[in-house]
Amino acid sequence: MRKKIIAGNWKMNTIVEDGVTLASSINTEIKNVTLRDDTFVIIAPPFTHLTFINQLIDSDKLLLAAQNCSTETKGAYTGEVSAEMLKILGCDAVILGHSERRAYYHETSDILIKKLDQVLKNHMIPIFCCGEMLEQREKGEHFKVVENQISEVLFDLSEEDFSKVVVAYEPVWAIGTGVTASNEQAQEMHAFIRKIISEKFGNNIADNTSILYGGSVNPSNASELFSQKDVDGGLVGGASLKADNFINIIEAI
Ligand code: PGA
């Protein structure tokens, strides 16, 4: 079933004490929001917070995600965190291929294929990010860029595995800039993504894939973005760091 999802990507923000307070407020306030059965909220705090936050979540509408995981299962990989470790800490999902990881940590499609495999093997939901840079959009290459990002990593999956993936379209020029894609730009790209999924896996799987929009989502623009036909929710950075803002965005779904 195609789900509506609001995911908060905290990035490298909050020390554990503040993160616990934030998660606890979200956990409490979410209970006052009437969410449909097909709607879920995800928070992705830093690794160091996961154990503590997992212990306080008691809303069945609130899921926990990590922001990254290792390509490897275990062993001599200093500084890495495996998908199994995250699963055992209580993670339900892992964000993969965020543009910041692609840009600063040189994550390529080959690396993402391995991470995706780890996440799926450990029965978590991959939230797979894609999106073009400004120059690419200006040159009219945005559809090709997004198609390549998606096809290189996701199109060798079986239908069963692909059905577990959530896609997040995040134009790089809209991330953390305060410049949001227009409703039309978001809808156009989401419809394109659904079309290429349909060409590869068929209409039924494409119709059931959740495609989130990310990039400067805030309480004022969320409801219009989410009302677009192919936009199934949002991946929210900055505005997920204040419980009230995040709850307002959740209410917009
Ligand atoms: P932003 O970040 O909402 O702060 O633009 C979104 C993201 O990077 O996921």
C-alpha cells in the first residue's frame, strides 16, 4: 500500500539530551494528531541518540531511522556502523544516498547498492534519496540525472525488494537553502519518477511506491506540496528540529 510519510532528518544536529527532549515532544504531540492508517512519521536522529530515543517512543505511528549505514556486515572497518547494529537498536528505516553524503563522502551508486543490500537484508526500510544539482537543472539534465541515480541502484532489485523502498526526491538546490521547488516542479519530477518505476516494475508497484519530496519543506509550504498527486509526503531537515514546526508539517499531510 502506498503510504504517506513525513520523515525528519536531523543530520548532525542536537546533543543527545536535546535530541531526547525533541523526540519526546514529537512522541507526545503526535498522539493529538489524527493520522490516517496509511500515514507514518519517521525521525532520523544521529547514531548516538538512537538507543535513548528508541526507549521513549511509544506511538505506533512514529518510526525510527538512521541516516546512514555501512556497506559491510562486520569486521575491521573502523568508525563504521552496520545495518544489523541499527536494526538491533530499534531502527525501522535507513536514509541512503542523501546528497550531502554523495557530495562530501563521495557515495557513488556502487556504494549505495551495497548499503541498500545491507538495509534490506536487515529488514529495514531504505529511504533512497535522489535529486539534481542546480547546474544540472539549468542545463535541462534533471530528469536524466534522477533517472540514472534511481536506475543504477534500484533497478536491479527484485520486485519484492523494490516494493520495500521509499524514494525521496530532493533537488540539491532546495536543501537547506530556503528555496523550495515549486509545486509544479515537484509534481513534474515525482510523476516522472513514478513513470520510470512503472516502465521497469509495472503500474501496480509504481502506484504503491511512496515518493517523498525534500528540500526546504516548512509549515507554510507543506500542505501545497503534499497535495500534489504524486507527492506522498516529505523528508524534512531544518524544520524537523523544532517539535512544533515538525508537528505542523505532519498535520499538513
Ligand atoms: P532541509 O533538508 O529541509 O533543511 O532543506 C532536507 C534534507 O536534506 O533532507
